[in-house]
Amino acid sequence: MQFVIYFAVLLLLFAGCLCLQVEVRAQCIDTYEPGCKLQVELGRPQRHCIDPTKYWMCQQINAKAVLKKCVANTGFDQNKEACIPWIGWVWKPCIEPPSRPTGWQ
């Protein structure tokens, strides 16, 4: 009888750890917000890494990047630097921006 209880507790612990691991891995907290510290970032859209319907835009050096949204039924394509219809959108890994905001990480 003790074996059954120990086995059940062990099984519950394993299931709890597995669920925790899956939940942590599923949470992406990096939006790839650019730091707007370099000239090359100005006027060049950068993909929002969590939401493909959004992108970042640097409007001036050392200012906070502005979050913009694509029009309905489109997603942001980093290679084309534009919002395109979903039918042509393909997931690709995010590209690290040239700079990051002060205090990032």
C-alpha cells in the first residue's frame, strides 16, 4: 500500500514539473524592442517578436521606439520591412535589433 502512495506522489511531482517546464518555455518575454541608439535604426521597422501583427519604429536617436500595428489581416514581414497578407506570411526567427533600450535584460 505504501508503494502505491509513494508512486502516486512521485507521479504528481513529475506531472507538476512537466507542466511548469512547458509553461515557462511557452512564455516569450522578449519583444525585440530596439534601443533607437544608432542612425541605422531610424525609419526602419523592426518586428515585434511576440505579436507578428506589430512592429517597432525608431523616429529619433535615443528616443523610445514606437509600437505600430499592421492593418487587419496582415502580419509584419521583417525581410520586406512591411505588413503583408497572412497568405504570404511565413514565420522566421526574430532578428536582433542593432541596439537595445538602456537597462534591457
